[in-house]
Amino acid sequence: MAKTLDGTKSTRIAIVTGDSKGIGFEICRQLASKGIMLSPNERARKVLGDADGLTEEKVEKAALNACTRVLANKYPRIAINAVNTGFTKTDLNGNTGVLPVEKGAKGPVMLALAPDAGPSCVYFDRTEISTS
């Protein structure tokens, strides 16, 4: 069992896109160190269905917001959020980002460790709810 930020124990499974390297790998590393079970993307596609398989690589912020809301409403018992991790140094941007992956991972890890009654259907800019 994993411990959430409020100290309660919870069986949690995290689905992280881009989990093979860079910031996705770092998010998985941090979550695993907290006892969170990880579900590979292939399993996530089977659970959520291919029609729901929009990923951050395919959509811009407005579409990602819509996808987050659709999935959160479709699966109300699952906390589904989207996080902009900031301009993080990754292979995707030629390592020109300003944040190391450890700092970029902070928002997704924070949400994965939120209490069971934590946020869902929300877009975060790093660790804060986005207002734009």
C-alpha cells in the first residue's frame, strides 16, 4: 500500500504517458519509491479504450483539457488530471528546457499522492491549478 500526502494508506495505480525515458521515467521512479503501482501505457489503452487514447503528444492544451474532462466524467472513481510539467530538459526539446526532470516531475507526483478525495477533472500548471 502507498502512503498519500495526508498520511493515509491507499492502493493506487498510476498511468504515466511517456514512461520509458525523460520526465515520464522520472515520474515513474518517484512514484514507485512511494509504493505506487505503475500501469504501462499499453494496459492503460486496454483499460480506457483506444477511442480515449489521446495523449499529450497529439493534442494542445484546449483538447487535453477536454479529454481530461471526458475521461474524468466517464470514470468518476478514478482521479484523472492533466499536468503541464513546465519547460523540462528532455530529449524531445534537445535538452534545452530550464527544469531538470526531478523538478518537472513534482506536479504529477503531487497529484498521484493526493488524498483519495483529491482533485479530478483539473488541468495543472506544474503544481498549481491553471487559470488560463
